[in-house]
Amino acid sequence: MAALAILTVQPLTDVAPEEQDPSRIAESLANAVETLEENYGRIDVPWGEVNRLRRGSVDLGLGGGPDILHAVYGVMEEDGRLRGVAGDSYVLLVSWDKEGAVNSRSIHQYGSATLDADSPHYSDQSRLFVNRELKPVWMDEADIRANLELEYHPGEEIGR
């Protein structure tokens, strides 16, 4: 019932709760019911079917919602699914052990090539993001070289 609740409440967030008009709340609920029934044939649709991370050919069910951890704010598309447009995006966690060794993990909702749809990194982190997983951030040269995809020097032409 998260889909029904979020689709009802989200349009009402521009007015403080104590200033809400009950008729506006009822109208928002009716609109949410209509949207779900129109697009899914029922109102008890799993949230991940409605809330989507869409990027190029990637289309993944997405947890989270407005104003919570793993925040996601979406816009309704014609197929009755919300396409995430804002929220948590880049997450970086850094820790140090007692000896001072650094460990870091991160995730971006898409990948590192945010503007190049032809890059393999255009949406390669999306599945990890949806599953709330992090990837390692390589900090020392040995780890970087072990995971190196391409090496070049500034001013050189980059060939793939």
C-alpha cells in the first residue's frame, strides 16, 4: 500500500499538515486510486512496480520515497510509473581502522559517465543503487592498477 499512500501524500506536500483542506486530501486519494487502477488494474500495487530508476535501457524497481533514507522524488510518466528525478544520488562512506588504514565505499544512482549514453558506465551502478549496495573506492595504486580500465596522460588522445 506504499504506492497508494505516497501517490496520495506527495501532491499535498506544498501545504503544511495543519493547513490541509480535507476535500483536497480526499481528492488526492481519489486521484491516486484512479492512477493505480488505470495503469495496474488494482490499488495494492507493489511500490517497486510504480517507483522506477530509468536510465537508457535500464528500468529497475526502486525502493525509497520522499523524505526518507534512500530518498526518491519522481514524476509520473504516461505508463503510470514514477521516474525518479531527484533524491539520494551519490553516497560515499569512509572509515578508518585503529591503525589508520582508510576504507571507502560509494555508489551513484547511474554510473560515472552521466552524460555519455554510449559509455558502459552510463548506468552500470544502477542495479547496485537499487539494491542499496556500495562498491569499493580504490585508494592505493595497487588497487587502482588492478581495476584499471584505461590509462592515459593529459594531452594524449584517448582511444577505446
